Amino acid sequence: MFELERERLVNNLIREGYVKTDEVKKAFLKVPRELFVPDSFKMRAYVDTPLEIGKGQTISAPHMVAIMCEALDVKKDQKILEIGAGSGYHAAIVAYLVGEKGHVYTIERIEKLANRAQENLKQANIKNVNVEIGDGSEGFEKYEPYDRIYVTCASPGVPEPLLNQLKDSGKLLIPVGKMFCNLKLIEKKGKDILSKDLGGCVFVPLVGRHGY
């Protein structure tokens, strides 16, 4: 049942232009979103909308996950930092994109959600994601530098620690604003920081030292 719903969703995302590459298509077909939503929402797992996951947080709408994955241009074997694990779904998609030799580190400030994300990833048999509890606005120095960093919550600006933890020629994707934001794609080129606006979006706030 869920397989058919998943295929229907992916076909819609392709038709609407959100999924553009074969790699992202395969990732969406592979990862079972129903494992990453609360039991009460399982029948809505493949509706293209955000869903509540508790503690005032949400799992992003599939089209937003697709937009972000396509914009980041994730490659095999890369090391990725995610800020805001939520239920673990977005990290699961990226984990598929980087492949078995790549790795995703995801930071979640709410311990209950972090523990649940870890369990969801285990259920989905995804082994190349580490879920860490902490202030995501400060990044995660332990495994820096990262090929890609992306933030799944609205930030008042671009936190300096994230830029510092990004590899040269690395890419950072972050919603900037308060709830209603601009999705910014930032590329680090030596001392130069290139920034591009990708359009409007809505996210819960980034809470922490460099957030709200």
C-alpha cells in the first residue's frame, strides 16, 4: 500500500519540477516516509504537506525536502551536517544520496525527538547517520569540515560557526528569516562567500546561541 502511495508522490514531485535528478528520485522511492511520521499521521505520510511530530516541530513537506536536496547537489561519499534532525526523514534521504561510504551527522536540540529520530533511522535500516543532541546553531566541530551543511529551521542570519565548519568549495543551505524566510544557497570559495536566493519558504525557528 505505502509503496504505491510513495510512487504516486514521487511522480507528482517530478511532474511539478521539484525532483529533477535520477539520484533524488531513487532516494525518495527508497526511503519509507511512513516510518518517520507519528502513528496518528501514517495514512497521510505521502500527502505533500508538513506534519506535526511533537514538541512544536514538524517533518517538512516532501517537496521542500526535494528542493533542498536538489539545491545542495549532494555527491557520493560526502560528509554532510544537518541542523535540525526532526524525525530523521530528511537525513535519511541525504544518507541514501551520499551512499554507504558517505556520512550524515544531524544535530537535534530536543532529546526526545533525537531519540525518536535515531529509532526511526534504525527501523529504516539506515546506518550512515549519527544523531547528536546539541545546539545546532553552533554546528558540530567534532567532524568538521563538511562538504555540505543544511539547516531545516529558520535562522536570523547565517551562523558563523557553520561557515567555519564548511569545506572550501562546500555548500550551505539555510532558510533566513523568522518563520517566513528566504532559502539561501551559500558557497564557500576561499575567502569569498557566494550567496543565492532560492525563494520563499516556511520553517520553525532555529533555537540556540546563533538562532532565536
